[in-house]
Amino acid sequence: MATKIPHDVQEFLDGYPHGGNNPKATSNLGFYSNTEKCRPDEMLVEEIHEQWDGDYSKLERKHGFIQWLFPIQEHGMNFESQPLQPHEITAIKADPRALERLLASYKLMLDFYGMRLVSEETGAVDRALPPRNYGARYENLVRSSHNYLRISRILKCLSEFGFERLNAGFLLHVLNEQSEAHELNGRGLCGSMDRWWANCIRNSEEREWVGGVIRKVRSEDGYVFTREMYTAALEQRLRTGSFRSEDSKVEL
């Protein structure tokens, strides 16, 4: 697992110290208030949730929407979108409906990746249930590398809006699938996970713990990060506030 943190991730971890704040820039707030349409697709956030649910071809080939569903304090490839502003973060976090829409965006993309959110409290993720075909979605994720950049953006965005607890649930689910079920083991996917995704956690203790489990799976022959370990780790964090505990089932 690479030790050098990429520049864009380090900027995220540092809270974008050079980002500034433009009070006149409000497109992300308008979008998550469900009053401003994204561009170039010209859709409200709730329209995307309703009309694109399960439309995997559209979610794969369209590219501009991801900057709107998951705004961060960085420029993306869609120049009709706007980098997230600190004042927008404050306003969106103060609006329960906007936060519900953000969670709906996360669930939409989890489904696209063959997954589902099991618990908003622990962040637990599992395979999508029939009639969704998680296997086909997993195959698409392994071979469609542009989704790796999307996932980095999603994790950064969740952290910005107070949902960072969900990041470990996603990362450790992928690790469990790789370790126990031998799924999602593409070289490019593992490289993105180890260097980018795993570092998209601002809580340094949590980031180090998750990184340690990933390194253990990668480096120790015969070590398996089981579903039981996954569930126990998330439940322990919910109960104690930390993955590190004397009764942890995951020894690092």
C-alpha cells in the first residue's frame, strides 16, 4: 500500500486552506435545495434520484452529474459546475432535507456499484439484493476505471457534510469482498483504493486504522478480513466511538 498521500487528498485532509469562499457562488446550495438544475443535464437533484435510479447505462456514460451530486472544494471535469464553497457547506448541513438528498445520492451510486447501505448509523454496506445483479455491477466497477475518480469525490463529499462515518463502511466492505469473497480485486481498483480512497478520512486515528487493516490484507498470506470482523468493527465504533479497543476482533 502506497504511503505517499496524493496532493489532492492532502489538500482535502488539510481542509482546503487555500480555497477561499465566494459568497456569490451558490449553485451547489441551489441544487441541493432542489431549486436549481444541474448543467448540462438540466435536472433537479430529486429528478435524478427518481429518473436515473437503476438506469446504469446513463449513470455510466454521463459524466457531468457527478460534480453536482457530490460537490467538493475542487474543480472537476464539468466546467458548468461550481467548486463547493464553505458557506454552502454550512447552509446545506443546516437543512435536513438537503442532507436527506445527499444520502439519496450516495444510495443511488452504491446501487450503481452493486451495493446498498444497510445502516446509516454504522455506515455498513452490503451487496445489492435481487432483482439487482450485484455481480454485473461489480464487473463494471472493476473494468470501468473512471469510477475510481468518482469514488474519491464521493468519499470527500461525505466527509464535508458530516457523513464521514460512511466512508469506513464503504472501504471495509470492499476490503471484505476482496479478502473473503475474492471480488473487486482488479489491479487498478486496488491501487485507487489503497492510495486515494483509504486516505479520504479526515479523522487521523480512523484513517490509520482502516489503512492498517488494508495493509494487513495485502501483505499477510492467509489473513482474511471476514464479514464477522467487518460487522463487529462497525458496531464497536458505534458503541465506543473508535475502532481501537481491547475487545476488537481485528488485530493489527
